[in-house]
Amino acid sequence: MRRREHAGPVALRAMQDLAVRSFPATGYRHIGDLTWNWCLALDRAGECPTAIWTEGDTTLAWGWLDVSGELMLQVDPDRPELADEVLDWAERTAGGPLSTEVAETEQHLVAALERRGYTRAADGPFMMCLRRPLVDLPEAPHLPDGYTIRAQRGHADVAGRAAAHRAAFGSPRVTAGRHARMRDAWPYRPEMDLVVVSPAGEVAAYCQGWYDEVNRVGEFEPVGTHPRHRRLGLGRAACIAVLHAFAAGGGERAVVYARGDDGYPVPLRLYTSMGFGAYTRTRTYTAPKP
């Protein structure tokens, strides 16, 4: 077995290799989720160290740190002993307070964290993991006059999509350049990354879909609506269109991760109204103080 360390998440495909194999058991860490987080880390390599544990060409575990001390990790459920190696590396590398979020279905990670004295948060933000089969899909809703749904076309749409995301979430991290680079990353498929365009030609809403063809599972990440175009059903329309795109691509299920706490309830209501149901949730653990 070999461990490789990097200044940033440059070993994305190695991490995705484990994500594909582990998804049937945990339902967490979809390959699209990793690509999206990689996009957010672009140009911040020094703030996002990673370590990958491999045996031959097979990825067995990985850890991905943020400068804030937040750790993303994944360990092959058949190799639970590697959880301690990943946590040893993270605690040594972080050099300060460390926290991590894992799904309840990742019992091998939960066991390792609790054995090492990590404290589970009693409340606060958490993610609900939702899924639905790609059968009996809702019909495409009627859009307000002049609005259309389509795949992105050229630089103007890429810039507009990035601008809509910044407006929807109040975050400066998604730039046109980062979004363009993400579109070149596996497993991006343009027919599953749809925008709603307003009568004036601006991107009003969007749903980014990622498809895992091995597990036949599509994921939404992210979904947003520009504040000037909310309460028109545009986000819902974009999501339903992407569900149909997943089904047309051979998909069997769709998943999405939404806040499950009361601090941000609207997305959860949206997805449950489209037939998504919860199958697990995340828990946040904090490392003990030295």
C-alpha cells in the first residue's frame, strides 16, 4: 500500500475511483460532488492538502483538508483500519482544530471517530441525503412566458451561470473561469447541466446534474435561482428537466443532499415535493483538544 500527499486535490480521479465503488454501500460522496468541490478549490491548492492511499491502481482511502480545518474523507468500507491512518494524517497536517462530516451510513468512519474521542455535534447544520427512482417522473411544468430551459451555449452562458450562482448563494467562489474549467472535468455532461434563460437572455436559474454511469445514479449539485427570478417555479422546472436527462441517459436513481435543519429549509421542501425521500443524514464530529 502507498500513500501519496499533494498540496491540493490534484488526484481527483483517484478519489472518484473510491467514490464509485463505495457509493452502493454508503450513498455518500457521489463523483459529481467531488468534481464540484474540486471546482471550488481551484487556485487554492496550498489551502487544500490531500492524501491518497492506494494499492496498485485501486484507491482505498483519501483525506482532503481545507484551510479552515474541515476534513473530507472516504475509506473503503472493506478496509476500515485505514480510517485511523487518514485521521492521523489529518490531525498532523491541520495543526489546529479539526472537524469532519460523515454520513450515518459510513459506520466504519463513525466507529473510528468515536473511538478516538471525537465529539458529535448535538445540533447545528446538517445535510439530509435524499433519493428517488427515475420512474413516474413529474411532467415538465409550464414556464412563464419568454423563459426557456436549455444546455449552456458558449462563453456568455458560462459567465451568466457563474453570475447566477454568486447571486443565489452570495458567494464569490464560482467565477466564469472556474466554471469553464469544471466543464472540462470528468464526468461533466452538458446535456445534464441546464439553465433557465429569461426573456432578456440572462441565466435566471440552473440545475447542475452529474451522472455516475457505473451505479446509474445522477446527482444535483448545485441548484440555484437568481434572486430577481424567484417564486416563478424556475428551479423546480430545471430540476425536473435534469431528472428526465438522467433517465434518458440510462439512470435508475437520482440523489441530492439538502440541509436538513431549520436554518435553510426551502431546498428540502422543493426536493420532497418532487418525490425525493431521505435515506441517511450527515453528522459533524470535532477532534478532541490536545
